[in-house]
Amino acid sequence: MRLLLAVLAFTGLAIASPTSNEAVLNVAVAEKRAAWPDTPHYTSGRWVRDATGKNITYAGTNWPGHADVMIPEGLQYQSIATIVSRVKSLGMNTVRLTYAIQMVDEIYSNGGNDITIQKAFVQALGQTNGTRVLNQVLAKNPNLSATTTRLEVFDLVAAELAKQQIYILLDNHISKGMWCCSGTDGNSWWGDTYFHAGNWTRGLTYMANHAKKWTALTSMSLRNEPREPTNNAALTRNSYNWQSWYTFVKQGTQAISSANRDVLIFISGLNYDTTLTPVVQGTALTPGSAKFNIADFPANKIVLELHNYETGANNCNNLQGNLNRNGFNALSGTTPNVFPVMLTEFGFQMDATTWRNTYSTCLASFVTAQKAGWMIWVLVGSYYIRSGTQDYDEGWGLMNHDWSDWRSPSYVNGLLLNMVKGTLN
């Protein structure tokens, strides 16, 4: 009963001296809250916990929906249910689902209405190819039609993920829908060509409101890979720093939490989200003297995310040392600021041998030993279009080109399955 009351106290449903009838009612409420997905999730020190107080670790993959068409990839080759079943077969419990702010901007400019997937494919691929790929999508997904909107596709993906009990991290990957990321793509930093701070916060608010109905939604990210705008010296000089980052991060967090206070909020660092050192160490957010203050954010809702692509690593100790110095030491409980930290992107060429290298094996041992959450880049076997090339083959994809099988069965069976089990057990 003490444990039950503690759980109910967290949910705001416990009472001081329950009668027997009230105790029965409280047990029923607790059992209802214990049903998957056990939301809302919250943070406690280095852990994410579900609504019952159980520690939760996220292990999954990235499913892009932020590129030119601005719907989740792969639907011309497989149904939504088939793709989600593939993720589930790995034992994964999370998908990082990406979107572009441009999609929300177009909704606002269209009187509050999203465009159809027919229009989206034609805009991105041209009339002939767009129509052809749309027909392939409809053949594989008969529950869609030409008049289905982009957001309705996201809704169906979210519904299937919930059906198969896979959590969603909804990730704002980019502003203009396109392949990401570089320092010259206009999406690098607040104030860059396409990265308007006001549109960004508006988009976060819109998606936080829209996705509240998604059963599987547990978390949202602020922005993928903030980075130096290398073709804009003035913006770099005046704004690319920790002090400005902090201002924008607080704005984005407020935008999400004001719309949906239940979701976890993932925060990315500088340099393509490879470092969060001053956040973890509590040092000055330069060029100012202020420090990261958790009181500036919703209580028990902040998660740090980092990326790592040191694919040429040949020394595991050095690689893991870099991870810790860049922010994963927040899991140790010995840093000034302690948070859950997750590796939301890492990846490499999917072939028969690359996965045996230091990079992939070292990361696998690191995250399982740390019980750190992670999402591998990337699920997709091909893109509708990437950097101007239609039906682009993704050599780093878990899936093969037509999404019918694993691209590297030896990696899946030789390392990935054990990585999932080791993280989640």
C-alpha cells in the first residue's frame, strides 16, 4: 500500500487516509495508469521514468519525415504496418519521427489546412514522377487516398506505432523540408536563411498541440543539430554561441510545454549536437557569465540528446572518453547537473563488415553498460528524394532499398539485436 500511495501521490490522486472503498478505487486508477505507454514519462536524476515510477530506457531508430515530400519515408515500397512491424521485430521500443517546420508554415499560409499527399509528391518530384510514386504509395497503403493530407499520414504512422507499443520522440529536424545537415543549407542556426525563430516556436507549438492525441507520444525535441552557419560570418560572429543558444532553447521549451506539459523535451547541443559540456558541468554559457539553470525549465521534463559520428575511431577508450566529456558523464551522478542523456543519432555503412569496427562495437558496449537511450540513424532503405536525386539509395539504412529486408543481416543478427536487449533488459 505504501508503494501504491507513492505512485498515486505522483499522479495527484492519492489521499491521506483512504477508506477500503477508496483504496479499491485507487488501485483501479493505478492499474489503469500502468497500461502501456505508462505516460506521462518524467525524469528523476539520470533516469526517465514512466507514470508508475519504473525506469524506462529508449532504444530505437530514426524514421525521417522531414525531407522534400514531408511525409515519413518508404511508403511507396511497404505499408505503414509492415514498416512498424520491422522495427518491432528488433525489440526496439522507440522511433524518432522527424518533421520540418515548413510543413506547419504551409498549413498557416493555406488558411489552416494541410496540403494533400498528391500535391506534396508532385511539388517534390514533379508531375510525372510524383504521380507515379503517389500511386505506388496508395497501392501499398490502401487506407490512404490522394486527398489524404501529410499530417494525416503522420497520424496513421503514430497510430500504428501505438498499436505495436513503440514510443514516439517527435523531432523537429529542420525548417525547410530537405536533406539535412550542413553549415550552408540555410537551416543551421536561429536567424539563418530558413530558420526563423518565430516560425520555429510557432511550429513547435502547433505540433505539440496536434500530437497530443498520439497515444505513443512521450517526447519532443527542440531542434536537430544546431550548428555554425559557415556561409554567414555575421550570424556566426553575433549569435553562434552558448549564450544565444540558451535564449532560444528556453523559448522552444516554453512553446512545447505550454501546449503539452506531459511530454519530455529533448535538448541538443552545439557543433551538430556533439557537445553539451557547459550544460552538464554548470560552467558559463559564453560569452556571458550565466549558467544553465534547471529552474528555467519545466520540472522533471528535460532530457539531453547527443549525436556521434566518429566512424573512423580506432580506440574505444578514446571514443567513450569523448562521449563522457561531451555530456554523457551527466549519467554518472557526479557532475554539477545530472540528466538523462540519449544518443539520438549514430550510424555507419550497412554492409557485411563495417559493423565489426571499433566505432559500432564500442558504441554498443557503451550504451548497454550505461543503460543510455539511443536511436540509430537510420531506418530508411531509400528516400523519395534526397539532395535532388529521386529514389535515393541509403547505404546507412537498416532496410534495403525496397524496405523488404535488412540491408545488413549480419549486423542485425551479430550486434544490433543484442544491443537492443542489453539496453532494455
